[in-house]
Amino acid sequence: MEYTELLEKQIIGRLKVDNPWWTEGHIPDYISNMSPRLYLNIFYPLVREHDIRRATILMGPRRVGKTILMYHAIQRLINEGVPPQNIIYISVETPIYNKIYLEQLFILACSTLGKIPNKEPMYMFYDEIQYLKNWEVELKSLVDTYFNVKFIASGSAAAELKKKSDESGAGRFTDFSLPPLTFYEYIHLKGYVNLMIPCEYVWDNSTTSVYNTIDIAKLNELFLDYINYGGYPEVVFSDKIKENPGQFIRHDIIDKVLLRDLPSLYGISDVQELNSLFTMIAYHSGAQFSYEKLSKESGVQKETLKKYINYLKAAFLIQVVRRTDDTAKSYQRETQFKIYLTNPSLRCALFEPINEHDSEIGNMVETAVYAQWFPRQGVELRYANWRQGKQQGEVDIVGLNIARQKPYWAVEIKWSDYYFSNPGDLKSLYYFMDRNAMNNALVTSVKESGLKELNEKRIHFMPVACYAYIVGENTLNQTKSMYGL
């Protein structure tokens, strides 16, 4: 696009529309009325930091609230005394900005505001930056040039952003990942924190802090609601969108990611093939797959399949969980693995809501629990699956000590109270515990909680909704500690 005087006037007009606080002194009311995500308290100090010359790169799936998080950070800056005219927001995917350098846009915004770059502290937000070729080179140059400006950029293609951030932004970029809503956040945003009561729990001779609930029926109702609709802030707050989440999520997330983002980033020519593969994976989230089986069922060549799965991981749509044997050792040939949606409500958007009696409820409860763990850094999650002669079994989640190839802990995800009354039927779990000299393990339930002891093994039962809430809070707290908060 040729840069002309007319285009410049159009860009200035667009900048004024996108930055209403320049004249009104605050972000739009419909955004300020939305409860901020709990991750704002972790993200905001990275925005406010001016002493260290680093840009902040906000990464995450589409529609998890990256733009809203930026807006809430902008309002907090204003509340803390930053002049509204010292804050600039630009959505790079806006067509009128196509092929215009980041610095050009920044200088034009400063000129419009009557500001001299570097003369006073300013904040520059670039949204959906992955649409600009060589963004990382331009952004690094801006950080090095404008020492009095804090640059914040967001994007929706994790692997590509991370790769370029690591390669070109060494010492100049700080990455921040915003996951889909955890169940812990969901309960907070819906205003049901009063359902949860903190309590102390003894695990393997040590005391830990957990949560119970005063109303398990209501909490389970919210948990099922979370599985169907809870991954995206806009769905949580909009009854209209909730009436037809498929239209919202399919258009704004799946279609844009599968039909536009991934093809443009990776040069995919057969988008229908990719779409069909994702649809099949979404329907069977939590199932065990092999490349041979996937290839046979989808008609896609194995090497192409491996690329597609990596692309879907890069877009935050899926996660692959690897398998161990009954002694927590990795298989020499990894022929089988599980694939989970990073957000269970993606399945509802593609198909239909599930209920507590649906045949797929077990896999979706498991998907929801894994979704609480996926944003966690430094945790090696596996599932155990083995078949040796007549001996076969599976354990849903194993926290692995990679160095020792030994499990720290094991969890069986059940949407049933049967095993609370019949703990002896957890034969695979007991076998795995014996093989790995484990004395404690956790089994989830619908509503039952308590300790069962059998053959000197201690099985701790907890409602799965409480477990998801606890893991979600711990994930948030771990993210805080990563950034020294």
C-alpha cells in the first residue's frame, strides 16, 4: 500500500477511534465493566516496568482476553496517574495498517498527540503483531531506540512468536502467556468464590492447603458449565453468545486460526484437511492416538500429520501428552499418545453441549483437569499405559521426575462415586503404586471426599470440581512466582 497524505489522514482517524482515552480519559465502558482476569495482577507489573529496557510479548490463544487484558492495563495506568495521551494502542491486523512499519505508526501517533518521542515516559501497545512480517526485528529496534517508551505486543501464534522472540529478542523481550480461563478464574469471574472454603489436608505426613465446598451440587453445575462454555471470558459474560457459542467460537477462533492464521504462517495449502483433522481430535479429546490410526482415519499422510499436530499445538488448540509404562519409564518407540484440547469448551462449540450422563463426559472431565495443568511451567505430565502379557492398565495423570524417571504423584480422574465405596476395584492404580513404591495417590469423584486405606496404600478422594479449582489456583500462583510476585 502506497503511503500517501490521504492514507495518513485515514490512519490518524483510525488511531483516534482505537484510542478513545485520548479524549475521554478512560477505556470504553463495556470493557471497564468487565471483571478483569486474575492474570492482570501478574501482567501489569511487566507493563509498568520502565527501568529495564525490554518489550513485553503477550501470547495466548484467540479470544482468551489478550486485548481486554491490554485495555485493563491501560485503565490501570490512567488510574495511577499516567496521562491518557501517553498511551497508544494499535491493532496490527487492521487492514489500513497493512505493510506500514511499527515505527511509522508510533511516530505518526506521537505527532497526532503533539508528543516528542523519548521526551517523557510513554506506553505503546501493538495487538496481534504476528501479522507483520519481521515484527521481532522492528520491535527490537524500537526498544533499542526509544529508551523512554515501554513497548507491549500481543499475538496468537505461540510457537512462532516464541521462536522469534527467543531468536531476535534475546535480552530485549519478556514473554507472558495468557491461557484460557482456568476453573479457578471462572468461579471468581462468576462471583461464586463463597462456595469454596480453605482447609488443611494431610498428604504423605505433611500438611497442605486445599479447598472444599459448601455446596457440591452447585459447584458441579458450574463445573459442567465451565466444560461447555467456560474457556472464554466473552462467553462467560454474554448470555447471547452462550445461546450459540458455536457461531462465536467457530468463526472467531477455529475459522480464523485454521483457515487464516496457520495457513499464512506455515504455508498450508489444504486447509480442509487440517480442519477435518482438528474436528476429529476435538470430538475425541482425551483419547489415545497413534500416527498410524490417525492417518488411516483421516486419510492424511503420517509426516503431514506430524506437522499439522505441531501447528495445532502452536496455535494453543491442542496439547499432546506422552505415555509411560507401569514403571514410569518412557517407551523407546513412542507409537501412542493422548491429545487433549487446551480448552474443553472448544468441543461444545464444534458439536453440542454435554451433560453429566453423556458418554463422552469422562474424557471431557479429564480434558478440563488437564487444561488446569497445561499453563504450568516445569511440570512433566504423562499418562501411564501398559500391556504385558495378561497385565494391562492405565493411570490418567502422572507427575514425572524426568531425571530419576520416577513419578512424584499419580491421579485417577473419575466422574463417578463408585470407587469411593469400592476402592479395591482401582486395580491399575494399585499396581502402578506398587511398581513405583508409592504410598499415596489421588482419585477424583463426583461428590465424595475422604481417605481410604488398602494394603498399606492411601487413596485420597476429592470431588473433581474441587481438584480442578485447586490446580487452577496453584497454576496462577506458580505464574506469579515466575515473575517474582
